[in-house]
Amino acid sequence: MKAIKNYINGQWVDSKSTQILDVMNPATTEVIARVPLSTPDEVRTAIEAAKDAFWEWRETPPLSRVRYMFRLKDLMEEHFEELSRVIVQEEGKCIDEARGEVRRAIEQVEVATGIPSLMMGYNLEDIAMGIDEYCVRQPLGVFCAIAPFNFPLMVSLWFLPYAVACGNTYIVKPSEQVPLSQNRLFELMDEAGFPEGVVNLVNGAKEVVDTLLESPDVEGVSFVGSTRVGRYIYQKAAENGKRAQCQTGAKNFLVVMPDANLDRTVASLLTSFFGCAGERCLSGAVLLAVGDIYEPLKERFVDAASRLKVGYGLDETVQMGPVISKSHMERVLGHIEKGLEEGAKLVLDGRTTEVEEYPNGFFIGPTIFDQVRPQMTIANEEIFGPVACIIKTRDLDEAIDIIHANPYGNAASIYTSSGKWAREFNYRVQCGNIGINIGIVAPMAFFPFSGCKDSFFGDLHGQGRDAIDFFTENKIVISRWF
């Protein structure tokens, strides 16, 4: 069993905390590691190390900085399968889903290698007689990430490669439920030779988060997780004068128009609603069936979902794994009970799903509700599990009205063969990520990961040029020579 350590100032350090949590494989329920909840003093040591490393790293030329990213990218490729298996074991994904996460994580590092160009400023000669003006982007200091459980390797890399390549130093606080893949990533960064203090890893929970947010030496924070926690982090960061980008909860609506290609649409819906056991902020949550497509769509969707194989993700034939923990399983089951209490009809009941080899695993099968009304709890609150709600609508206008009545604004998709309907949806819907015949609207690393309403707090998103702007300050220089 692995004892998780912190990585501070280029050294692996045992925590002195007496609070130790078990890390459990959610499929087998085997304890696979033990993780400490680090003390405030240990967090402050990491902050001090990052602060001390900043100026030398900031003065390192961008070309030299990104060479470490190239080394890290190569090491991640070399250990691709190992990283994928670690994700399955600690988080519960199917192996192909884990491979997809590792590939997306590597892509973030690849894009960050372009910092020498992405970080460039701009200039204009002769803004007045003999006077020139130019803008340069400069790093600010120490930043941190507070990462979620559902993408334990990838999410920190929405931020860290850009921050570090821009010349900042960094601290990652992974979810205490899934520390293993970040631990392995930092072992690879150590092997890549990052200078002491440039990248740091501190395990823990809320006390670690509060220490980071209250420190005057931390310039900004990146967060991915629930809206409740994200709002708290955003407010706390603002009170302490920090930059913050908090990517939070979601309730994603997928609209199917009468002219949609049913075969291709149903295949896409399966991945959207039940991929990663529904534990991703881009998962489909509510299926809006427009007009006469309702009955044939429901029939095919239920049939296809009922045939998904649920089990342990290291089995290559498994199509859906467990949810992350017993407590989260109970939360999802509670939402299913709430749906029944409010009058929705279960047309596919995942509560009866059993995996013989792992009878104690946290498994819930694909679950589908019909006769759902927009006002129901299951149609409004984020469930974060393999539960789909079907609502029949008269037309596209009604579907859009239902989307807009929800407080979240992370993603929405439409399935149609009509360019007119697709453009109207794209133009009108108030969500950060829009899909047209796409079920998981996951932006590539060189685009920002958008979001609005209660799905995002801040001004600049993760990934792409937004990340460059978040991790740098514009300095304007106006010069005249006598």
C-alpha cells in the first residue's frame, strides 16, 4: 500500500499530520493508498519554497522553461498505459476513458510548449512624435490549483503547464480521494528535472485550501469542482486580492430535433450521459426530445443503455465503471428516490445493477427517467452520476426556454440535420460550450474551457489564451529618447 507524500522544494516529504485517509478503489473497494491531510505549516512551507524559486525561474528564458515541458511530455508518453491504469484504480473510469484523459492531459503540456510565441506582447512605434509604446506580458509569482476527483490527472494540467511556462511557480492540491495520479505526475516532473520549488504538491482538504487562499504570497487560484465550493473559493480569493478562475457545476441539456440521425445520435447520447459514470461537468443530464422524435428516441436510447456492460474498468470489455465512493453512490441513489417521489417514471432502473466479481463496488447502472417535468429536482440539480431525464418539448423555442430557466451554463448540445436550427441554437443558448451533433463538448487545449452563469466564477477560463492572460500581467512601456 502506497503512503502518499508531499512534494515540496524538489523533495518528497512525509507529512507530520495525524489525519490520514484511506484511498479506495471504487470498483473493488480495496484500500490502495493512504493520504495525509497536510497541516497549515506544511502548506506555508510549500508557499515559501515556490516564492523563493520564483525570481530565478522568472528570469529563465521562455525557451529554456518550455524544454522542461518537452521532457515531461515525453515521459508522459512513455508511461501512458501506467498513468491510465492508475486513473482506473483510484477513480473508477473504464480504461479507454482513462486513456482519453491521459491524452488530453498530454495535449495541455504540448500546447504550453508554445509559450515563447503565445506570451509575446505587441508594440507600436510613433504613437506621438518620437515616442514608442509596447506591451509585454510578465509572470506574477505563486499560483495554485485545487483539483477535483473526476479527472485526477488532467484537470491540474489545464493550469500548471501554462502558469509554469509563463514563468510562475506552482502548487497543486489534488482531491484527497484520488491523489495517486498526481503523485505519479510529480514523480515524472521530478525526473524531468524541474528546478527546486517551481512545482509543488500538497495533499489535504479544506484546511489546506484555506491556507492557500489566505496567504499573501499566493497570487491566484484555479479551481474545478462544485458550485457551492467554487463560490466559496471565488469569494475568499477576492477578499484576499487574488486572481481566481473557478469552473463549477453543471446541468447540461441535449436537444434532439425531429430530423436528427437517430442511429448516430443515440450512440453519442450513450457516451454523453453514461461515459465516466456521468461524473464529468460536460455529461448530458437532461434529454429534450422535440416533437415526434420523442417516442422512437426514447425507445432506442433505453434499449441501448440497458445493454451497456458495467464493471471494473481494467476489463477492456467494460463500458461503464463505478461512481467514486459509497457516499457519492448514496447521494445519486437519493436523487433517484427524489425523482420517483416527484412523479417521474423510471424506464431504466440502474439500482438493480450488480457486478458479481465485485459485490461491494460502488456500481449504479444506467438510469433513465421519463415523464420528467422541468420543475422537478432531478431536472434542475446536478446529480453527477449515470442518470438521464427525458422531457418532451413542442418545439425548439420551448427547449431553449427550459435550458435558460436552469441556473447553470456549462454546456448544451443540439442534434439536427438543419443548419438553420443549429445556428439558432448556437446563437441563442446561454451556455459556455455549445455542441452541434456533439455529446461531450470538450474544448481542445488551445481553446478556453468556457462556462457561464453558476458554472463559472471569474473572468478568464482555463486552457488556451485565457490561461496565458490569467497567469501574466500586461506591462505597458512608453519611451522617448532625447
